Amino acid sequence: MPSIVSIVGKSKSGKTTLIEGLISELKARGYRVATVKHVSHRFAFDEPGKDSWRHIQAGSEATAISSSGEIVLVKPVIRDLSLDEITRLFGEDYDIILAEGFKQSSTPKIEVHRREVGPPLSALQKLVAIATDEPLETEARQFPLQDIRSLADLLETDFIKPQNERISIYVNDNLISLSTFPRDIIANIMVAMLSSLKGVKAIRKLEVFLRKEPKP
């Protein structure tokens, strides 16, 4: 799974503006960036009566609305998904995922703070940095709000480069944490086995899906 960093802060603090700047800077460095935003209200990409809406109403577990320029996945859920569950829908082909909001998640966080909107958020887990327009008493690293380059350096050094080579394994929809030794063994065995198959060339990315029904 690509590294996920949440950009958090109070309303009108500038979270979206900071994310826009980070996307541009990281893209200029050649990285693939995905984003996700949390909202408290319900929303719909499709209107009642449209074909994709009818697919869902008929019982489809998910449907995609596709055009020559974009694709939208519509997947009904019965509860608010966790950030990890949401980002798994993106797949693995990104260098980093920036999440706007999700301050209750367990992901590393960068807070956006403006003096005019009140004091910083309290009791945040894994706060790694604060982008602020005033000095604060905090152990987290502080950056001026406009210093996008330095914040991008932080993301690149601490979250993107360590994940340049990775293997993600899910068992029963749970991401399995792997240390270096078992990760390398699994990766080397899979690459060696599949490289011997006819038609397989140099392996740069590998995806495997297994569904195993329990025995009666």
C-alpha cells in the first residue's frame, strides 16, 4: 500500500490549498499522487433514473461510469469506511495518497493552522508536522504555510522513497505487516516462479488475487 498522509485542520484553515500545492510539487518531481477527501454529508455521482443508478437499484455491488476522459466508481456502503478501506480501492499504482480530513485515523498527519481560525487541534495521533502562520509550542516540525517545497521534501524523504519497493499482502481483507526478511523472501519466490512462465518478461509490478472457499 502506498504511504498515506492525512492533511488535517479546522474549517477554513487552508487544507485544500495546501494539498493543491503538494500535488503540483510532487507531480513536478515525477511522483504519482492520489487524494481522498472526507465529507460529513451524503453525496451522489448519479441521478435517480440514470442507467448506472438503475444498476445499483437492481442489486449490483458496484458500477463504474466511464467516459473517454474519466471514470467514476459507485459502490454503495452500509457504514462509513475507514481510510485504509477507502484507499485500498485505489490500487497500488501511486507513490503517495494525500487524505484531506480523517483526523481520527491512525495515519501520519500534517496539520494546517491559521491563527485566525483558533488554536490548533488537540490530541492528534501521529502528528508529524504543522504548516502554520505563527510560531507554536509543539514537538512537531513547523513549516510556514507557503513553504510547499519543504513539506514536499518531508513527504518525499519520510514517506515516498521508503516505499519505492514494496509488497502488499492482504489476507481476508486485512493488510499483513511484513518485516524486511519475510517480505524479501516472498517477493523473491514469487518473482522466480512467475519469471519461469512462458511469455513473462521482466517483472516490475505483480498482482495476484486468490479466492478460496472454505471446505464444508
